[in-house]
Amino acid sequence: MKQRGATRTLLVAALYLAVLLVLGSTLIPFIGPYYTQVLIFIGINIILAVSLNLILGFAGQFSIGHAGFMALGGYTSAALSFYVLAPLLAGFGTGGLISAISEPAALAVSLLVGGIAAALAGLLVGIPTLRLRGDYLAIATLGMGEIIRVVILNTDFVGGARGFTDIPRWTTFTWVFLLAGLCILVVRNLIASTMGRALIAVREDEDAAAAMGINTTRHKVFAFVLGAFFAGVAGGLQAHYLQYLHTNSFTFLRSIEIVVFVVLGGGGSITGSVIAATVLTILPEALRGAESWRMVIYSALLVVMMLTRPQGLMGGREFQWSWLLPGFKKK
Amino acid sequence: MNQSPAILEFRNACLAFGGLRAIQNVSLHVGRGELVGLIGPNGAGKTTLFNMATGVYTPDSGEILFEGNGIGSLAPHQINRLGIARTFQNIRLWGQMTVLDNIRAAMHQRVSTALWQVVASGSAHAIDEERLLEEAREFLAYLDLTRFELEYAKNLPYGEQRRLEIARALATHPKLILLDEPAAGMNTGEKVKLMDLIRRLQSERHLTVLLIEHDMKVVMGVCERVAVLDHGEKIAEGRPEEIQRHPQVIEAYLGEAPATT
């Protein structure tokens, strides 16, 4: 069944990219900037939710510092683009064809560096803090997220309290959903593998996992670092879309919002994270008509949801094609 | 004192939790291929001894040797990789994983697929997965758990959960298996099957077994040698029938015999 796994993965990826490119050139100009922005935020939130789900839902490590990694990745990639890549591109000139190739390349480099910066921070923070469990880890990651934020706030090089302005606008719909797809693919394949089983074993009973030869610290740190990488990439995408960064966007409330995506969608379900991130991004926009009641309705929905389905929307299960097509053979 | 070379040996091991001396000067020798029982009243330190042998606790003083090498300061996963596996007194399966995945996760340490292979779900990964699946199914068949393959571990009946814990321990390919009260909560029929299984572990899989058990029928039925702990000290050791008559053992279990002249 998995004989041609890599080939199939490539094929699906190519098809997905083609669909994105077509949508990006037809749908996006048609729906206008407001709906495009909502779509882009959905994509960014999907990356954040799925990457946190790896840490929280699969590895079972309660981290509420995801916004900190997002900030670090965002500011790093923004600084790289602003100080190095954008001047470099300006040197090439701004011809149509040149910028059509150089801008995506610059964005890719910028996002990669942002992701790596966040991953390194994850490694640095993860090694000491992942020895802690449960509530203690939550507090430690909360503190870590705030430290990153405050350090950035006091770094004049990236705008400090004024915020970081004039970041080049390189993020497009296609890029956001390409990376969201990549994030989902990586997490999904990882979880379905022996690595994933080891991670879930750590979540289910850490002592038993260690007694069965699983290096629990290494696996927890790995999940943490990979999750931080994608959070950094998401931060970079946001920076190159809004062209402006301010540390106020990365307070612990942002971290909590991402935790809500994961919990509401169902920890341990990638599909759940995608649905929850989508619905909870659209909901506040859709409720704009309710004006000041908007956030009350949003919060009330969360409460009702948790009372009626505490295991989350998907409750750890994943979407199967066989649900839609009864004849579809379940592997 | 023992003829067979030791696979596991405690030498004057001591461990204290604050003021409580949980293990005091315990020396114990388990020969390769032996089936040894460890008994004693509640709180005697039996499970603590297991925890020391598997790296959960580090002895304050004394040594623990596995195949002649000190393991006192190693981490649990390192000790398991050397060849010691265990089950737990209060079942500690990975409840939200299927029976099959419980076995496969325990086999994780022996898979070395590169990360990019996993992420791209490449061919090396596929080959490893196939091998893993095949081997995991063999363990399930051996423990008669095949029909529960896709059930969540937490949904299994109690006796099957105990067997799954043993299957999971076997999946790590141990040389020595530590069973912590495997018969607890089992009915008579299940106990007979368990005793048969323990004997088969020794005869068919050439495992050394160290067994904590309160059920004397099980202990006397399968063990070749029995060590008795009380208040963290080893008070007796010998063949089962000797232990049954040992005055200090009777005293530890039943209290001091009334003075008769």
C-alpha cells in the first residue's frame, strides 16, 4: 500500500500546487482584498494550529509560548528581507520577469531563516524546560514567550516599541496555502510513522515510554523544535503580508488563541486543527454585524462547544475519504 | 553461592526517600535463564527494587550490574536498550493507542529510518514499516491478542491488558523481563494461563524472569528460587519450599508467633 509512497506524495503535492496557482491567479483578483486577507489569515492560523497540535495534541506537551516563536520567526525574516534581501532585489531592477522570480526566492529564503531562528530558540528553550511536566511546562513556556516579546520590544534595530514598518509585501495566497499544505504533510507523515507512535506513547504515559526504550526527552524536544519552526514560518508569512510587525500581536493572548484552535478541533487530530483554525478565523469576521456582542458570542460558542464536545470537534480522529465516498476502499 | 553466571546483580544497594530507608543493603543475584520470585508484604520495597533496576531511581550506594556492567546511573530508556524490560503493577499501557501500535511503539528504538524518508514517506520508510507490522503481529499472536489488534488498549478486558503489557515488554527484545504482580486481579483460569506463559517465556524465548507476585500459588508454581523482602531488607532467599517454612518469612507475613514455652 505504501510501495510508491514518495511518488504518490510528489504527485499530490504537484496537483495541490497547480490548484493553488490557478486559484491564486483567478479567484484572488476576483474576490478583492478583504476576503483575500481573511483567506490568508486562515492559512497562517492553520499552520500555527497544526504545528502546535504536534506539540500539544500528539506529544502532549502543554506549551503556551507559540506566539513567542511566531514573533521570533516573523521579526527575523522581516529583518532579513528589509535589511538584506529587499536592497539586493532593488539592485537587480524591478522588471516584470525578474521580480516574478526573485521575489518568491527571496521570500523562501527569508521564511526559511525565520523558521530556523524560531527552531533554534525552541531547541534552546526546549532542552531545559521539557524536563518539566504539565502545569509547570505551561508556565515555563508562557514565560519564554513573554521574554522573546519583551526582548524584541526593546530592540531598536527592528523598530522596538514603534513597530517594524516597510517590510516588503511578498506573501501571497499561493505561498500561504503552499506552506500550510507542507506543514500538514510533514506533521501527517510524521505522525503516521514510528516517530509519531513514539511521540503519542510519550503523551499517553511518559514513564512507560522511557521503560520501553523511547528517549522521551529527545522526542519531546524534536516535536517542540519542529513546531517552533512552523510557527516561525507563520510569523514570517504574516510579516510579509501586513508589512508591519508590532509585539502587541504576539502577546500570550495570541498563544492562547492557538491553543484554543487545537483544543477545539481536538488534540491529536490534524483535520480538527484545520477546521477549528478556519472556523475561528471566519467567525469573528462573520460576526462583525453583531458589533459589540461579537466577542461575547464568540466566547459563548467556545463555552458551549467545550460543554458539549470536550474532546474537541474531531476528538483525535482524522478525516477519511471513505466518509464522503462509501465505496472508497479504506486502506 | 550460585552456579549460573549473573545476568542481574544487586550489590549492597541502598536507597532512601528522605528519612525512609526504602532499600537497605540488598544484594541479589539473578542467574541467566533463571526464574526468580520476589515476595514480601506491602511496602517491603519490591517495586522500588524494580524501579532501581530500570533506572527510575538511582541507588544512594551500592551497585546494580547487568551482564557485569554497572547500570545504576543510566536512564530508563538506556537500560531498556541493554535488555531489561518490565511491566507495571498498575497497568501503564498507552491507552489511546491501538493494541498494534502499543507493540509497534515499543519497537521504535530499533527503527533507524532517516527523518526525510519519514516525511516524504519514502521507500526505506515503507520497508521498515512493513517489517515492523509483521513482527508486531507475531508478538500479538504469541500472546493470543491478534483479535484485539485495532482496539484501543484502554478498551481491553483486564486480563488482556496485563498480557498486552507483557507483549509490549517482549517487543523491546529483552534478555531479562521484570514482571510486577502480573497475576493481580486475575481469576483462577487466567492465572493458570499466566503461569504457563511465564514458563514459556523461559523455555521458548530463553528469557530470564524476575517476578513480583503476591499470589503464592503462582510464585510457588513457577519460581525456581524466591527472595523475600521486608522493610527494605532481604530476609530470606532459597527454593520455594524452603521459603514456605522459613520462620522469618512467616513472621514477616503473619506477625511474630506466640511464645510457646
